[in-house]
Amino acid sequence: MSEDSLVPSPEETILEVDGVEKHFGGITALDGVNLSVGPGITGLIGPNGAGKTTFFNCLTGFYTPEVGSIRFEGTDITGARPPAVAQQGMVRTFQIPRELSEMTVLENLLLAPPDQTGERLSGAWVRGDQFVEDELDVRERALEMADFFELDHLLDEPAGNLSGGQRKLLELARALLTDPEMVLLDEPLAGVNPTLEEKILERIHELEEQGYTFLFVEHDIDVIMEHCERVVVLHRGEVLTSGTPEEVQSDERVIEAYLGEVDV
Ligand SMILES: Nc1ncnc2c1ncn2[C@@H]1O[C@H](COP(=O)(O)OP(=O)(O)OP(=O)(O)O)[C@@H](O)[C@H]1O
Ligand SMILES: [Mg+2]
């Protein structure tokens, strides 16, 4: 295994994954994933079926790993449900489900993503006197977010009418409204036109500069090379290697893993 000089020091580690396994019947989707993630944008790549989405689901509590542990900001969150994980500060983006497609962009932004409402948001509602003030606050944040993602001219548009790229922006905006520290992006550029792709990547960098941490699954290796400081390669449910984009791209085992499993 190549030396990964970018492994975060214990003080810098935000997410620490140790020996995580996930099985579906006879299928081993994750076969002992070990990984430390520090600040910035970390790319997670691997051939189709490598286990990337399953890994995200284990991290955010949508699946429970049978073996292994997950620590986020020093707290053991293994087996925690999605709202508890979101409350700790880690969320993943979600495709906008059908029922939300009929709601407007503003309505989508006023609702936290399902199952991800952390105490940081929902706690506001139980302080009776503050109800109206907090409601205004939620609305103000939603409008700010719409502005940031340039969705402000679409506030009254049903989400279902948005283009693929605009929906991705809305997904990201909804995830950020839960007030996370770390956001897991599962192919945020899939089906997005080049102009919006640039916009999404710009926004991710701006958010990184504000202190957000990203784990970024993307199949386009050029995007990973340009936008990630560190890349982790998942292969058959295990971390094959990690390092700078250059190191990973020239690693024979990575090339073999892709050639062996992807139509090229
Ligand atoms: N809910 C499930 N039930 C059964 N098998 C599953 C389930 N989810 C994932 N798998 C299997 O686990 C393995 C890993 O799948 P996963 O979707 O995590 O891969 P991936 O790396 O995200 O792939 P892609 O790049 O195509 O999105 C695959 O063999 C897949 O068929
Ligand atoms: Mg996937």
C-alpha cells in the first residue's frame, strides 16, 4: 500500500472509520473499511458496486454496519439513527423524493430533509415564546440559502420542474439547512449540465473555505483530480489505497481495479 502522507493527524481527524462491514444476505458490500478523514474535500472513488453508497448509508445511520465502528468528532456514532447523526453534524445529500417534487423550491427549503432534522433546528420550535421569531429565522435562512445557490428566481416553482442541476443545488441547500459540519456528496454532478456543474463545484469550494468538510463521490476522475486534496479508493468493499490525486491516478492497482470492472 502506498504511503498516504495526507492521513490527518489525530487532532485533525473529523471522521474515523474502523473495520466497518456491511452484508446484504450473501453479498459483502463493505468488507472492513478503515479510513480517517480530515478537513477539506476528500474524494471517494471506486468502480460501480465498490460500496460507496453503502458506505455513505452506514456513516449517516441509514444502514447499521454489522461490524466496526464510526467516530465523528470524537463521538462514537456507530448504529446511531439518521436524526442523531445529523444532530452530531454529518448529513448526506438526497434526491428530492416525488412528494417534495410537487412542493415549491421555497417549501422544500423550509422543510429540513426527512429524518435529518437535528436538535439545532427542531429545538427552536419548542421554545414557545420564540416560535414566531424562530419561524422568521428559518425563513430567512432558507432565503439566504436560495440566494447562495442562485435558486432565488425559482422560489415559487415546483421542485419537479427544475433541471437536473438545479435539483442538485436544491438538495445541497436542503442538506446545509440542517447546519452540518460534514456533508457527504454522492455523485452531486450526475446529470448536471457543464454550466451548473461549475456552479456546484464553486459553491462546494466556497463552503470548504467557510470550514465545511466534504466527502465527495464522483466518477469523473478529472473532477476529482482538480477539486480534491486527497482521494480514497474503495474496491470490493475495502480501501484499496489513498493519497493525492496524482498518486492514486498512477497507482497500478487502481488502474487494474477500474479496468477489471468498468466498461471502457
Ligand atoms: N439494499 C441492498 N440490498 C442488497 N444489495 C445491496 C444493497 N445496497 C447495495 N447492495 C450491493 O452492495 C454492493 C455495493 O453497492 P453500492 O451501491 O454501495 O456501490 P457503489 O460503489 O455506490 O456503486 P455505484 O458507483 O454504481 O453507485 C453491490 O454489490 C450492490 O449490489
Ligand atoms: Mg453509488
